[in-house]
Amino acid sequence: MKTQGISDIEVLNDSFLDSNPKLILEHSINNLFKNKIAYVCSFGTESAIILDLISKIDKNLPIIMLNTHFLFNETIKYKNELLKLLGLKNYREVFPDKKMLNKYDIDNNLWKKNVDKCCKLRKVVPLEKSLNEFKSWISGRKSYHLGERKNLKAFELINNKIVINPLFNCSKKFIDDYFLSNKLP
């Protein structure tokens, strides 16, 4: 798919307004962005749903985790458990640049002094670099989280990339039921 414009995003959103997450993912992975799509995964609890759906569509889809060097051990354990359980084969862990950390955050406390700079150094720059080869990436955001996500759509254009939100129209009940019916940890 060529670089999308705003009108293309509107057409996609109209087409998938009432679609379920699996249909959105299948179409995005197999048709729209074949080999140019990745899932940026936090390995938070609700990430298991998207990972499970991806495992049923393409076990080789790139799964990218941003490791800021501040992850909880429980997150690492959960990541390992899900990757093994679901048989996902293309996991990539992205880290901040060591030279930049040594220059700007030698004591690992930049977040106390300058949150924006810390975020850019540990999250924004590494993520942008890891997404260079892709036209699109999958997000786990949901509209029921409200705030700026209240009017979330299935597809967004952000920094010249299509961001896919397959859970955009899912309720908390859907999330809970999916975990139970698919026996996800």
C-alpha cells in the first residue's frame, strides 16, 4: 500500500467501523501492509489479546518491545511466557542508544530532572528507529480508556505511519471475556 493520506484513513475507518479485532488485524497483516507491519508491544496484561490474535494470523509478524532499562521483572517474565505459549517467532527488543545514555543519563535519573528528554532518549528515538522499515504498526490502545482515546479509530496516520488500533471499539467486558474464553494468562 502506498503512503496513505487523510482521506485514505477516513475510508479505512469507515470500512472497519464495526469490525472485530481479528478482522482488522487479518486485513492489515495479509492485505494492506504485507511484510511492512509490526506490533509495538508493551507486554502489559491486555497485550496478550493482540498477541493471541497475531499468533492465529502470522507467527512471524515482528513483535517489537521497547526496553527502557526500567522494566519490571514481572513484565519480562510475562513476555517470555506469552512468546512461548503463543509460539511467536519474530520478537525484537529495542533499547536506547548506550552512547546517548552515557552522555545524558549516566546516573539513570534523567526522568527526575527532565521527563520529556528522558522519554525522547529512552522511548521516542529508539522506537522511531526500529519502525523505519515498516509502513504501519499495531497499537493496543482502546477507546474505553477515555481521555484523548475516547474518539479513537481503527486507523490513524501518525508521523507518516499508519497506526492500527484493533481494540479501538472493544469494551472492558470484551477484554475480560476474551481472556477467559482463550485461557490467556
